[in-house]
Amino acid sequence: MTAPDLVTVAEPLRLLRLVEVCSRIGLGRTSLYDLLQAGEFPRPVRLGKRCVRWQSNLVEAWILARIAEGRAVRGGA
């Protein structure tokens, strides 16, 4: 199965809370913010002074890129 095979029916664009993002990517808050600081994860959208959300399509694209990256390292297994 190649990376394009992983693409499924697109879900509507949503803005995800921190807890939803962490759940989807399987990492905790600190790891997520480490990735953000390193420029390795999509930046959130600021909705208010203390309110940020992540675009669901960008989070899903990041996940698919990590899967494809892992397969490339293993030789497409």
C-alpha cells in the first residue's frame, strides 16, 4: 500500500482542540509543543487571547506524511 492508498474520503474541515490533536497523533502536550517549536508540526490558528485550534486537514496531512516517511525508511514495506 502506498501513501496515496491511505487517502480516504475527505472529512469536513474542523478546528481541533489540543486534546483532540494529541489523541490523533498519539503524543502528549509537551511533545506536541516541542514539535511546534522545532517547526515540525502545523501551527495552530489563534481564535482568542488564550484559545488556539488546529486545522484538521493539516493534522491529517502531517500524520500521512509521517506514515509515508516511515515506509520510505523501511524500503516501502
